[in-house]
Amino acid sequence: MKRLENKIAIVTGSSSGIGKAIALRFAEEGATVVIAARRIELCDQGAATIRARGGQAAVIQTDVTDEAQVTHLISETVRQFGKIDILVNNAGILLGEHIVETATDTFDHVMNTNLRGMFFCCREGVRVMKQSGGGNIINMSSVAGVESWSGTGTYSASKFGILGLTQALADEGRPHKIRVAAICPGRVADELVDASREEREKSGLIDPFDIAETAVYLATLGPNAIVHRLVVDRMWADWGRGVPD
């Protein structure tokens, strides 16, 4: 039996990059995957790939910065499939400069997408999981949510916030059998998700499918185990130079 057989999984930001890799791996492990992202054409392509490989997928176009769209994503998933077992909050953007050079609109855009949008998803997801007896929430943070460097202030603030939200929600969810964990990747070869394994390895960056395997691990832990956060860094990471993904 596949490890995620009969599971219903939502993956936000899954039209490309890490999110797409997670959606593909979850489907390979037997989950029915709801692909949720803004770019409907890419969402449809991802779903078609999953179906061509014998998996099951649905598409619900979603902008996580819009509270109403997030509410629709959760309610429509429940309407179609009756439950939500796994929620991967991956949608996010990387913007920002030195703090003194960062426009207020840029700061707001990053926070609205990376942190506020994740808050919407977590809140609505937990409400459903409480009613169904539990579930798994996986939030995508970053090594920039653990350490911060010059030029990363806005992005790091959002990713540090994700870890705080994750820790509090894990404590709140424990009595309801809801596990909440965060993944903190270093630089990931997002643009190479559709390339060969050899090309991804040559990039010197983290393979997005390594992050996907981490998500599968978190989604398949036994009932008495919880992981609070996992840092997945590059083998030759040079922390403090450049903005991590």
C-alpha cells in the first residue's frame, strides 16, 4: 500500500517549484492532491501530469492573500472529497532589499503572501481538521526564518513569523491530533523542477524533490511522533551571503 493512500492533500503554491514537486510526490504515494495556486494554466498542467502518471488531482485556483479565496479552497475541497488530511502551506514570494531601501508596499506584499496568507490557510484548515479528528499541516519557512542577513530583513521577518505561527499552532492542535511542522529550506533549484535529476544536481542547489521527500516524511510520521521544524540546507551552503530561497 502506498504511504498516502486515501489521503486528501492540499498544496498551495503548487503550480511550480517546491510546491509542484510536493504535489507530484504526494500523488505518487497515493494521495489525492488539490493543486492550489494563482496561475491556472500551470495548475492545470500539473494536474494533467499527475493524472497521466495514474494519480488523482484537482485544481482550485487560489490567491492566498485573498481571505475569501482561501475559505473557498478549504470548503470546496471538503465539498468534493469530504475531508482534508494534509495541508501544505507553500505559497510564498521572495522580495525585499536592505531595510532602508524597502518600500512599504513591498513589505506589505511579502507579509500578506508569506505570513498573512499562511495564517488564513492554517486557520481554515484547523477548523476542518478538528471536526474530522486530526490531520497534518506543513508550513514552508526557510533558513532565512532561522538566521537573517543584510538584505533579507523583509523576507526573513515573514519566515521567522511562520515559525512562530507554526509553534503556537502545533501546541493548539495537539489535543485534536493535528500535527503542525515547518520545513526550512536553503537555496532550492525551483526553476528546474521539470528538468532531469542530473540537471538538478549540477545546479549546486537543493533538489526540489528533496524538499518533497521531507514533506512526505512529515506526512507519514507515526501517531506518537511530532517534528517541529526541519532545516534542509545546501551541502556547500555559504550562510550570510545572498538571500536564501
